[in-house]
Amino acid sequence: MKINNSKKQGFTLVEIMIVVAIIGMLAAIAIPNFVKARNTAQANACISNMKQVDGGIQQWALEKGKKDSDAPKSDEVAEYVKGRKMPTCPAGGEYALGARVDAVPSITCPNEVSTPPHKLP
């Protein structure tokens, strides 16, 4: 007596197509959320950088005896910023210092109109 034990193992085409469709739907949901999270993280890092530079401007003015009408320069303020160099926006671009020490805001980002905005509160 002969026993036939030839079972074919594997997945059918329909099963593979269902798995691919599910992965595609998950990716369609997840990718926009990742992009939004990245943009929010970049905006928060940019605002943090601008606060640090603003603090450097104020400290520079205080230590050097500057008036509110004096204009800060990047190379002068850089020594009061962590790392002794002016940071750049994580989304790209360099910060522009205000024309005066008392300017509000005293620093602006080239990405201030992006979503979410890169503006000091």
C-alpha cells in the first residue's frame, strides 16, 4: 500500500495580493503622519535655535554696553551661542538678525511661512 504525502506548501497569488494591499493601505495612512511629524519637529528645533540666538543677542548687547538701536552682527553674536557658531534652520536656510537689538522679532527664519510656522512666539 502506497501513501501519498505530497503536500504543496506556499502561498497562493490571492493571499499574497491581499497582504500587499494591506501593506499599501497602512503605508498610505502612515506616510503623511511621518511627514507631519518631521515638519513639526523641524519647526520646534528652529524655534529653539531662534530663542538661543535671541538670548545671545541680548547677552551680547548687555556685555558690550550696546544701545537698543545698535545692530547685531552674526560674527559678534556667534560667541554667545552654544558651539560658538550661528545655527541654521533644520528645514534649510540661515537666520536673519534684526536691524536693531530691540527689534521684535530680533531674528527671523526663511521658513517662517511654512506649516507649522517657524516664528518666535
